[in-house]
Amino acid sequence: MRTESDSLGQINVPKDVYYGAHTQRALNNFPISKETTHPEIIRAFLEIKQAAAQTNATSGNLDRAVAKHIVDATKILLSQPIDLTMFPISDVQGGAGTSTNMNVNEVVANTALEQVGRARGEYGYVNPNDHVNMGQSTNDTYPSAGKIALIRLLEPLFSELTLLVDALGNKADEFSTTYKMGRTQLQDAVHMTLGNTFHAWLKPLRRDFKRIEAARNELYTLNLGGSAIGSGINVSYHYQVHIVPNLASITGLPLEQAHDLFDATSNLDSYVALSGSLKNLAVNLSKMSNDLRLLSSGPRSGLHEINLPSKQAGSSIMPGKVNPVIPEVVNQVAFEMIGFDTTVTAASEAGQLELNAFEPIIFKSLITGIEHLQQAMNTLRINAIDGITVNKHRLSQDIDLSVSFATAMAPIIGYKEAAKIAKESLRTGKSLREIAEKKNRFTESELAHIFKVEDIVINARTPEHGLVLHAPKTTV
């Protein structure tokens, strides 16, 4: 062990670790989750520390040699996968993220000390607070790191969403002339194509893409430079003006500083907007999954209009049973995201005065939701959508026995008379055509039109299916 001290006094820290006193206290205080702060947040934090050291050096407030040691340390840490043993604090923590900020400060300081041949904890030379954290507060670095992490994690989600929309579009094309019965309130309605069904699944996902994209664009605005509450206390004018442009250069992202740093520090509505758009995506994915389970139900006693790929045995006691496990897991991810949205909403509302202390649980909820939705869409596309086949015999059988042709009769003989024919068909089991021919109320051309599915189905297909991933904002 080595002994370190902070404002609360002395505390023992394992000798070989790169973190220090504040991190050790957090480990003692927050044994909440086995999951640590997400690597993308740590990565963004290291970039912030690098930008801050460079900016403080050019302002003349930080010794250039010390700044170089800090910058070199961040580059070393960023040159390899984030080592979470260096950043072991629970992702759920009190203190508005101060523990994670100090964890990063301590690791950077000790890495810098090691590079110049000094002992870990020898903070008189490179200090976590006075040097690494110069001009900063947890209250502007933690939300900035979180936003950068979210922006990056949304990219693979956008990619998966695009691929899923394309896959649904391919199926819409494949089944554009596959006729089936539509249903409302689980009862027979009128005819449609299976392609129409796939189109009705992909269109909401296209809208979700735009909603999430709009919410993401709000994340490019940071409160960095506002320090503790937005007033910029202990921050030089040079730092406040240059920190965000310097960080944008390091990250390659079009980041910009908020016009009102007090507002940006205390209000978290951008997270609520993002969470709501992700919840909307979850709801649409879940609705689609419900439909997939219902349309594939059976295979003997259900609808069984489509066949989902068989992925695993469905029962430990019923031989041969195969369950729709892929839509089921998507449903569960959707339920989870709906819960995350409730958490984000409550945490964002619970902020008081100049700071919201609950960003750790907000970031945990959003990041987990994004990653799980991405993975759910991936398995839905690969293990379900791409392999769907159609049970043409069942679809033809349903159409032949359907009384929905009565809808096409109504304009000719009226709703009441068409309803009588439909009810007689249901009562006797005779086909609608057989009864209609006996009624002798229709001409041959009228009968041909009424019972020709192609003539009564409106093909709702539109030319384009796909999505274009828009580039992020280019102005800073």
C-alpha cells in the first residue's frame, strides 16, 4: 500500500495502482454496480484533459513542461484500449461525476509521473487537481465527456438502423405481389400484400432515424469552460474562448460552446430529447416484433403466414417446439429502454438550481439503451428479417375463405346486402363467390373484379426504402 491524502485526511491506496485517494474513497463509498464508467466516457475525459493542458499552457497559466507531461500521458492512455482496472469506479455514483473526473485526473497525473521517472503519488510535480484539472470542474467536464461518448456511440446505432431499414425494404420488394389478409382488431379486414406489411414496419424506423439525429445534434453543444456553475470561476478568458475549439480539433467532432453556460450546466433537456427518441425507436421495434410473433404463430394452430428462421429448440419438455426467440429478445430490450427513459426523465427533472447531480444514472441509462438497441436491431436483422419466408398455401387459403370480398361488393349492391352475403358465408361455410353467383346480383365482369385480388389491393409501396446517414454539423 501507499498512503495518500486529500481534504478528508489520509487513506491507503494499493501501491501499484494509477489512481489515488479520491478514487479509493469512491470505491469504498459506491459498491453499487459491477459495471464501471463506460470506456467512451473515459476516452472523452482524456481528450478533455489533453485539450485543457494545451489551452492552459498557451494561456501561460500552466508550466509548459508540466503541460507536456500531461499531454504525453493522455496520448499514452489513448493509444491503447481503455484499461478499466485504472478506472474501476461504479458507473452509478454520488457526487455528480466528481469521482470519475478525479479518477481520470489521478490516472493522468500518475502516468505522467511514471514517464518522468517519479513515484506514483508524488503530486508535488504533477498534481491531479492543480495541474490536470486546471480551469475545470466536474460540472463542465463530466457532461461534456458524456455528450461526446453519446455522439460516438450513436454512430453504430445509426448504422444498424440503416441496415435494418434496408433489410425490411428488400423484403417489401420480395413480397410486393404476395397477397394476404389484412386484419384490424385481430379480425379479418381487407386484402393487402405482405410487402405492404414490411413497408409499414420500415416507415416508422425512418422517422425514428430523423428524431434521433435531431436529438444527437443538440449534444454537440457543451458547457465546457463554464467551470462550477457556468460563471467560469478560476477559468482564464483565453481558456474559455479556446477550450472547446481545441477539443473539437482533438476529437474531430464539430463541437461548440453553449451561449449560456449557466443554462447548459443546470438544464438537461437535451438528454430527455435523446431518451424520448430512443424510446420511440424501442416502441416501434417492439410493435414490429409483436407482429412477427403473431404472423409466425402456430405452426398448426396459429396464423402461420410467415416462417421465422429456426434458431434454437423452444422447449425442454415439448419436442420439436421452436419459439420466436429473436422478436422476444427485441421486445425485452424495448421494455428496458422504456424504463431507461423513465429514469432519464426523473433524473433530469430532479436537478436543483445551478446543477443536476444525477448525470451518472442518465449516462448509464442512455448508453446501455443505445448499445442494447443497436445489438437488438443487429440480431433482429440477421437472425430474423433476412431469413423470413412465406407460407403461400396458408395465405391463399385465407384469401379463398375470406368474407372480406364483401367490402368490394358494397359499392355495387350496398352495405346491408353485402353484409347479408358475408354472414351467410360464415354461417354455411360456403365461399362468398358461390353465394354471390347464386344471388345473381352481379355481372360476370363485376364478379371478376370483386374476386380478383390484384384489382382491389392498393400497393402502398414507395420507390425508396433506405436511409442516408447525414453528416454531423460542420459549423463550429
